[in-house]
Amino acid sequence: MDIKNLKIGIIGGGAMAENILRGVLQAQLVAAEQITVTDLRQERLTLLRDHYKIKTLLDNVELVTKSDLVLIAVKPQNMKLLLEEIRDAVTDKKLIISIAAGISTKTIADGLSGKGRILRTMPNIAAKVLASATAVCSGPRATTEDLAAAKKLFDAIGSTVVINEDLMDAVTGLSGSGPAYVFVAIEALADAGVRAGLPRQIAVKLAAQTCLGAAQLVLNSNEHPAALKDQVTSPGGTTIAGLAALEKAGFRNALMQAVAAAVKRSQELGKS
């Protein structure tokens, strides 16, 4: 499947949809006139149309009818009604991609009466700066070509991995919710810097750049995070003193429990 020839429809014009839209256009995967977006708010559609020169509609059924690839970017609690609305417009020629947290491909397929080729993805907020960690999985009738097209689409907003669907709730808890954990860590590091006497603006910049640099080292060096940690941990030095304080405070366990809680909530959303 050559994504350059596809007509892409996006249902839901929220922040994540706009991030994906911007990434796809910047990567020149398709032309602006090949993309159509629907939303409940006309003022939102006007903003997107004027800024990105795309097409907009208020009718989801018309969008599905006119699109080859349909990206569903609505909240999980709105998914059931949406599927009922577009069901009759979906055929097996349509590639349906969902970014709704916790909603399985089976639930989507059932809601569409078994029609369409279904994929599920989980990007994160870093898509806003084209640095998302995204996972994609295949659902009913999806082909390897469909999966390749989805990966190319989401690579435009960051880095994409392909997984089995039974791991998608784990992805939601880790990389889907993970940026929030990192934001809290940056805030706490900056607060500590301010407490030690640094101006707020400098403390935040140092904390954020430290997290960015550490992440780049993990991704680029192919070394285990523990090995990288050891490289900065001198015997009797400042870093080991700080690490000891983190261990005493239960830092590792807190992060693990945060991911576990988010995974559980993702599972609950899927069941509900």
C-alpha cells in the first residue's frame, strides 16, 4: 500500500490529531488536499483548514465514504457511538486506525459489524514536537502492507514499534502515560535546583536538558541504562549519594507502581 496515493480522513480534530496531521504534512507523505478532518466544533475545523490547507467536514459518514484510510482520534468513551454512526459507510477496502486508549481492535471490529481492516496505535504527547514513542498492532483483516503504512504514518511524528495487541495496555501505561511521569521528574529536579539556589528558569532548563541528554544516550549508545548509570557513579561521590537517597525514597518502586496503575486503568477502559 502506497500511502502517497491514499485519501486520509481524520475523525476528531483535537491536539493529537493535529500533531499527526502536522507530522504527515512536514514529512510530505501526502498532499494537504488528500486529508480531510471532521470535528464537532466548526471553529476548530476552520482553524485547521486555514492553517494546514486541508479539507474539513462536519459529517463523519461522508468523511469515511470519501477516505481510504480513516484515523479515529476520539476519546474512548465516545467510540461506541461513533462506530454505530459510521458502520454502514465502512467497507473492507477501508483501513481503520484507532488511537483511542484501551479500545481493542475486536471492539472496533464488532462495532463496525466485522467490516474494515483494523489497526490500533498508542502515540504520546511528544508527538507535539515530532518525538512521540508510538506502538502499533494489527487487528482483524489488517495486512502486512497496512501495518507498514501505519508505521510510516506514525514515524512522521517520532519513533514507532510494532507489537502484539496483548501488550498494548502495557504500552499505554509506559509510553502513553510516561511523559507525565517525566514532567513530574523534571519539575522536582528543577525545584531541587531552586532550593539549592538556582534561578527557576535556569533550573528548569538544566533539568529538562539533563533528561533529554540521558534519553538520547540510552537510545544512541545501545548500552543498558544501568551501565550508563555506572559511568557517572564514582566511588564515594555525589551521584552515589543521590542514588542512595532515591533508593531510600522508593523511586524505582514509585515509577513501577505508576506504570502498573496506568496499565490497570487502560484495561478498565477497554472493558467499559
